[in-house]
Amino acid sequence: MLHFYSGAEAGSAQPFGYIATEKEYTNYRLRLEFKWGEKKFAPRIKSRRDSGLLYHVTTQDKVWPDSVEYQIQENDVGDIYAVSTRVTAPVDAKTTNITVAINTNRTTSVVRTNQNAVPMFRPAEKGGVPFLQGAVGTSLRIVRQALYEHDGWNTAEIEVHGDRATHLVNGELVNGCGQIQQSIDGKWKPLNHGRIALQLEGAEVLYRNIKIQELKE
């Protein structure tokens, strides 16, 4: 079992970072269990507990390396973050600016649209439409389709086939993407391999039963 920030004093200022594999992986299934501790640390004392599983890490070590993130945060487990990378995912068009929704409050006359909405995963067989998400120098999100996390130990799982990945929480499919890309010399190139990392991001967290099964394809 890994116990992040185990000896740190609650409320103290602590650095962010991660531990990572030395080996790079291409086709694999990774499953682990995680549980939140009680302690939070500056500068995130008032924030939700946060960590994350990074995959397809190919750049030099920094906070944070170019990668795709399986978000592990209270009430957000399974979200995708394209960390200076780019992915294509099937999403609910209503949660994007593909289909613009305009609502006017009759009392205040305030006009709101979904132009800044965060896309939500929706499988193609259930009407999801392809959506390109990601840019250099930022982390852009695709929200999981449902919330399956609970108190205590939870199971997080990813299955990766080259430039495609699916996210599961406690055995339930919640997210997925394909056409993972990274920017090389200003051009987007396929990204189908990389190291795997677990984040330390200002919250006490425990990981156990970490298993990686390499697949043929």
C-alpha cells in the first residue's frame, strides 16, 4: 500500500508531485484501489481532496507532465483531463458549444449559453458525438457520465489500447477517449505509449492492490 503525505502535519504546506513507473506502457489494463485520508494541506486546505492517475507520460518530469489524467478527486472520479495533450471523445452535444443553447431569465433578462460548458462523456451508441478537447499549456476536461464513487475504498481502472482509453469506477464505465495526441514541434502527433504516474496534490490518500496487466493489442 502507498500512503501519500503519511507523516505530514495536517494543514501544513506540502509540495505537489508524483511517483511514476520507469517503464513505458502501450496496451494494458491497470486497476487499483484508493481511499482518502483525513488530512489536507496548504494551499488546498479548503479544497476537495485531489489526486490523479496520469498515463501516457512521455515528457520530462515536472508538475504536471504532458499526459492524460484519470481524475481522482472527491465527486469527480473518472473525469478525463488532457494535460497539454489532445483527445477525441464521444460526448453529449448539449454539454458543448457544438449545439448552442440560449436561455434568457425572464425576470433579470440575463442571457446564458452553454458556450463555456464542460463536455460530458456519452457513448456513441447512446447518441454521443465526437468532440476534440485539449490544447498545449493547459488541462482541459471531459466529465464522466455518472458518479459511482462512495466512501471508503474505491476501485479505479483504465484500459488502454495505444491511443485509446476507457475509464471505469467500481466496475462501471464512466468515460473514454481516442486519438490521443501530443504536440511535437508545433504539430499534433499520435500518442500511444508512456509512463504511468500517481499524483500527490495536497491531500492524504492511500493506494493499494495496484495491478498492471499488459495486453497484446
